[in-house]
Amino acid sequence: MTTTELSPDTASTTSVRAPSFAASTSSRRSLRTPALGLIVVFVTQLMLVVDASIVNVALPDIQKQLHFSPTDLSWVVTAYALAFGGLILLSGKIGSIVGARLALMVGVGVFIVASAIGGFAPTPEILVAARVLQGIGAAIAAPSTLVLLVANTTEGANRARAMSLFVLAAGSGGAIGLILGGFLTTSFGWEWVMFVNVPIGILIILGAALFLHETDRLPAKLDLGGAAVSTIGMVALVYGFTRAASHGWTDVQVFVSFAVAVLTLGSLIFIERRHSSPVVQLHFFARMRTATPLLGMLLVPAGMFGFFYFAALFTQNVLGFAPLGTGLALLPFVAAMLITNELAPRFLLPRVGEKVVGVIGLSGMTIGLIWLGQMNATSTFASGILGPAIVLGISAGLTFAPLTSIAMAQAPKNEVSAASSLIQGMQQLGGSIGVAVLTTIFIAVTAVSGEAHGISTSLLIGAAFPAAALVLFAIWGRRIPADSKSDTDTPVALH
């Protein structure tokens, strides 16, 4: 079975080898339409990213109806990120062994069961447990999305267009979650931010069964030691940051969590160097050139999640918007990102390359957050949010595609799933770290200077995250070389 590698020609945005199709799929090819299969992938990715933010605007109603304490309420958001970010490296390895399509279907199945439990939750404990289960389902499904996108597209414009839409789903999901969450909470009640996943998830499972090719299973010895250590380390790290946001950096549990994270992630290097099929491919981090796009995927969401979180606080608590109004306030961001995401792969990436486009996007993201940091108690939507939101939308459309493309381009065909897991794990970890760090700053400043100043200060400091990514990318970012296509590879055709 031959494989293909995308060459970054005049329409390309990525260079990755496509996993070969399992032979068992041939009997059902007549049911498979490439466009429908890709829609399944895009909707899956969008649903998983949206769920990280969709509950934000529903939190006041959830707190009132289920009687959450102010401290415990944050766990409705962070429990999902904790499970998602902590388990994604392990689940990515399992997905490559059992098959990407099967892993996606199982993960989405767990996700929709958890969503139903969350919608019917009568107590805070059950809702938080349901959010943990949602995160587990998301971790199982998420690594398969990029793998299936590559396996179900051909090289050239076909895959470039698909990657562009995938990046759009990943990058705009946070804002779309706030919009959808505001609409559902206002129109039907907070329960529907959970229930909405059930019919969507069922359609995804049916669509995956009918329209997606399965990838070949890669026989490998499961790295149980690396899986356990990486999961414990990721969970401890995310928990430490989320705990620090509500209890401060001197809290004993925060200190213990970071100590566990350092010990386990340090021992992970020792374990993975000696395993033939490691959960974490350490060579991705061996050089700054290969590590930079992954570090960018850590730093960029740290700033963007902060934008979504504090924009919701400012519009509701300072401007007095209803939940639906908060969602609609982010439409300019989504519209700007849609336009840029459509134009960048067609006109910018082929002409100037991933490095230049990424530098422009990261620069704009830094400027947008600094601009937001000028808001104060007298700011209006037009004077305080509209302009920066458009700048951030344009910048996000220019940033995520180059980072994703380069990260996936450097992965050999047998490590596509590992690269996908690392990308999405970095996003979840970065988002959690960003919100935790900025929330700590927000609480401290608000106690002295008021909420509006606390929000603006947090956003101003949040600009440091994309600024750091900008420095890394400007030094070590690269353009995917035109000669990266192997002459021995032949295209995988869609049927």
C-alpha cells in the first residue's frame, strides 16, 4: 500500500504523509463521498473545541440552579480541560493502534453520553464528573481528526483546502462556543449547552461509519510506563495552574501538583528514550526548529483563551450584556477569521511561505491584546472591543494555519497521530495555563482597582504569550520546502 506526501505547491498549506487506507474499506466505497467525510472531521473538531468555552456564558445560571460555590464553579470549565489535556497523548497512541476512525467513534460516543448526564445533572458533583467524562471522550476522539483528514484527502489543493477548514474549526471554536452558549442559555436554559452535543454526536458517529476511510492499524507495543507518566504529569500540571487561579500560588496543593508534574515529566524523558514505540516522540523537541510550532501551539491559545474568558466577563459584568449579547459581541472576531482563513492559504502561503505569514499573524495577535488592554470602566463595545476583536480574528486566521502545517509536516507517516496529539494537547494545556495565570492577575488587580481594570490588566499581560511565540517563530520558524515531496510516493486516491 503506497502513501502520499503533500508538496507545498501553489495551493498547499501542509506537507504530511497520508496513512494508508485499510483494505477492508473497499466493500463500502460506494457510500463514501470525500466531501461528506471531511465534514464529519470538521464538525467533530469544532464540537470538541466549542465545548471548552460553550459553558462560560452559562456559568451564572448554572451557579444559581445547582448552588455552586464561587470557588467550585470554575471546575465546570477546568474539569474538561484537565481530562482532555491530561489524556490526549495516551489516547493518540491508542488511536494509532486500533485505527483512527474507530477511536473517533468511541470517543464521540463517550462524549455524548457524558453530555446527556451533564444536562440532567441534579448536583454540582455530577455536573463536574460529567465534564471530566466529556474530556475523556474528547481526548479519545481528538487525535484522530487530523489523521483522518490526511488519510481521506489527496495531495495538493484538495488537502490544502481541507487543512484550511480544519484550522478554521480549531481556531474559531472558542468564539463560536460563546455565541452558541449565549443563544442556548438565553433561549432554552443552561442544560442545552450539554444536550446540544447529543444529536450532533450521533450524526458524527453515523457519518464516520458511512463516509470515512479507516486507516491501517500500526502494530506496536503500548508504552504503558510512558502513558502513565505522561498522563499523571499533564494532569498534575493542568491541575496546578487551575488550582492556583482560585487558591493562589502559595497553596500547598499547587506546590505539590507542580512538584509531581516536574518529577513525572522529567522521568518521561528517561522512559521514552528506552522504548521502541514511545507515547511521546522526543525528537519533536530535540531542536528548536521542530519544537517551535509546538511551543507556539502552547503559547497562542494561552492568549486567545484569555481573550474569550475576559471578553465574556467584560461584556456581561461591565457592559451589562445578556448571555446572547456576549456571544454576538464576538461575531466580528469570527467573521474576520473566516475571511482571513479563506484568503491566506490561497494567496499568502504560496507566495511568502509559512514563516512570514506566521510572523504577521503573531504580531497582530500581540497588538490586538495590547489594544484590548486599554479598556476601562467607561469603554463601550465600539470603543473597547470591536476593533481589537477584528484584529485578533484576522491574526488568528494568519497564525493557526502556519503553526499546524509546519508541526504536521515534520511528522513521518507513522507519527502523524503522535503529532496530532501533541498539537491538541499543547492547545489544551496552553489554554488552561493562560486562563489560570491571567485569572490570578485579574483577582489581585480587581481587589485593588475594580473589575474593569482587572480585566484590562490581565489582557495586557496576556499579550506576552503571543509575543513570546512571535520571538520563537521569527528565529526558528521555517517555510515548508518545495522539495519535501518524496519521489517514491504515489497519491492515494479518493473513491
